[in-house]
Amino acid sequence: MDLSVHLIINGKDYDDIPDGLTVAGLITHLELPTRKIAIERNMAVVPKSSYADIQLENQDKLEIIHFIGGG
């Protein structure tokens, strides 16, 4: 049986996130770019150096921001 956690990402509910993912794993799971991205977890900015170490937990609230260049 596959286990999943409930996350709130940018205000949207996600019930199908595999249990045990790190922030880095979530980026891969959601097919997000690894560059030019910032992530806040439960109102605290997650340093990029910690993406592989921070495991996501049920009911975590994430804000994911993509930086887009231009001029």
C-alpha cells in the first residue's frame, strides 16, 4: 500500500504526495526547475543547502516561488 501525505502548496491541497519526501524530492516529484526557486515551509524560508535534508510532514504548508528573469 502506498502511503501519502497531505500538503498545502501555494494554497492548494495536495493529497497524493508520497510519504517520506524531502524538499528536494518534492521538487523532483512536481517536476519543478531546480534553479531560480525559493521555498517557504510553515512560514520559514528553507535554505537551498537544506533541500535534501528536510523531510516533509503531513499538513506542511509550502509556498513555492519561481523567479523569472526579464527586462
